[in-house]
Amino acid sequence: MPYTPNMSARILDGKASAEEIRRDVSRQVEAFKAANGPIQLCTILVGADHGARLYANSQTKHCERVGIYHTLIDLPVATTDAQLKSEITRLNADPTVTGIVLNLPLPKSIDAPAAQYQIDPYKDVEGVNPSNIGLLFYDVPIIAPCTALAVMELIRRSGADPRGADAVVIGQSRIVGRPISMFLTTQLATVTACHIETRDVKAHARKADILVVAIGRPRAINADYVKPGAVVLDVGINRVVEKSADGKEVSQTVGDVDFDSVSQVASALTPVPGGVGPVTVAMLLRNTVEAARKQLDRRI
Ligand code: NAD
């Protein structure tokens, strides 16, 4: 359908997509269990803050729903690098553990990339081990980062074709923006990677057929940054406290994209909450089954 200006964007419903993916994962888990035995995901928390704990609880809930066993390993804030390494080594060696997640943020005293590097790449269901991220470069990761997979899944579901498209990714973190840029490059989009030092983000963004925003700045990207008809993926999750019409302070979660203005120019847009977030969790479940399967014969 050709794009008509001032049309409201189609909302890319992450909750509905996640539900569909979970149903498929459920069937895969059942088949895997019947042939090979249980799948177990272990989440490690170290001195967990509220966010890390909430994410862990959500992992438990979603794993249980699809038939994956979930174990929480709750380590104290005083855990040392060596103690964490020995815990990860133990889980790597345990054949009943098929997936390992290290929930962030970790205490400042812990070297997070070094800890992620310890996770067996075949059990690294978040795809954060540097060797998995490195293999993205060759388009053969054992397991790819969940948020990047979620963004690519939502682009696919939007109907946009990356091949030959101009794609702009604002935000270039190691496990979100950069893997997304790499996936889009692999799918033959022409990719512009913007970050904090980019001189004129708006000028780049306005050329995008596919615009992905992952910067962690509430509603920073408004309609002025968006080419009419673009497909816009908002990865940001920001907690803001604002005054409501009756003067009360209300806390809510918003994205990096100004939904109200962008929905007037984009052809499709993910909401926050209910967009990339739920699909990311569904991808974690899908990765968990995939990891268990790959461990059977340890092949890429
Ligand atoms: P990060 O802080 O590690 O990286 C931010 C990136 O954005 C950096 O590359 C930085 O250079 C760039 N940046 C910051 N401000 C900018 C600006 N004004 N203009 C251009 N570039 C700018 O953040 P992250 O871990 O990649 O997370 C980004 C956002 O995505 C956060 O809101 C986070 O909560 C959210 N997030 C969501 C999911 C999900 O599943 N939906 C997963 C991970 C992170």
C-alpha cells in the first residue's frame, strides 16, 4: 500500500508477536524433551538491583509457561570476579544446565565483559559472549543477542525489506545497536551507524527507510527525525516521572521515540511498552531451545 502523509502509523504489536513466538517455542520444547530430556535455564544474579530482579522474575514466569526449567542463582553483592567465574565454570560443566544468563547490571567491582566471556558460547542464550558477538561478523553466531533478534523479527513482521533499503541505527552499544547494524548489513541494507559523536543525527535519520533507535533518552527522536513512511523500531526503555493533567506525579515507561509525533509520519512503529521488549523475552526462550539443540552435537 503506498504511503499517504498524515496517516497514523501501523502499530507493530510486540505482545501479540511474542505470544505467537512463545506458542511455537512451547511446541519445540515439548518435542525436544520427548527426544532428549529437559531444558534448564540458569539465571545468575549478583547483588541484584530492582531491575535485574524484575527481569529474573519475568524469565521464571515465561520459562515455566513454555516448559523450560528455570533456576535462579542469587549471589551477594560482595561476590568477587573469581567466585563468579567459578560459579559460571560449574554451570558450564553441568550437563543438566542447557542455558546460562547473567543478569545486568552487575556490581561495579565485577568485570562484566570478562564474566560474559566465561559463559560457554553454546549455553550463552543471550548471545553476549564476545565470541558469539564476533561470529555475527561472519553471519554464523551460535546464538545471537536477543534484542537484536527481536528488532529483526519485528522488521520482518512489518513487511519492510532490508535489501537495498537505507537503514539508520541510532545507538551503537555492543549488545544492542551494533549487532542490529550488523544484522541489517548482512541482510543487504545500506546502514548508517549513529552514536553520541555523530554530528547531525537528524540529517542521517531523515534518510532512513528503516530507523532503529536504541539510545536510552526518553522521547528524544521526534517526527522531525523521521522520513514519511519509514518503519521505526524503538528499543528504548526509560522510566520517567511526569505531572498528569490533575497535577499528580505519575511514573511511566516510555521509549526513545516520541510516539505521538512519530506515529503521524511513520508507516509502522513499535510502541513502548509492548513493542521490542516482549519480543526480546520471547527470543530468549527461542535461543534457549536453540542452544539446547546445538549442544547435542556442538556444531555451529
Ligand atoms: P548504552 O547506554 O549502552 O548505549 C547507548 C548508545 O546510544 C551509545 O552508542 C551512545 O553513543 C548512543 N547515544 C546516546 N545518546 C545519544 C544521542 N543523543 N544521539 C545519538 N546517539 C546517542 O544503551 P543500550 O544498552 O544500548 O540501551 C539503549 C536503550 O535500549 C535503553 O533505553 C535500554 O533500556 C534499552 N534496552 C532495551 C532492550 C529491550 O529488549 N527492549 C534491551 C536492552 C536495552
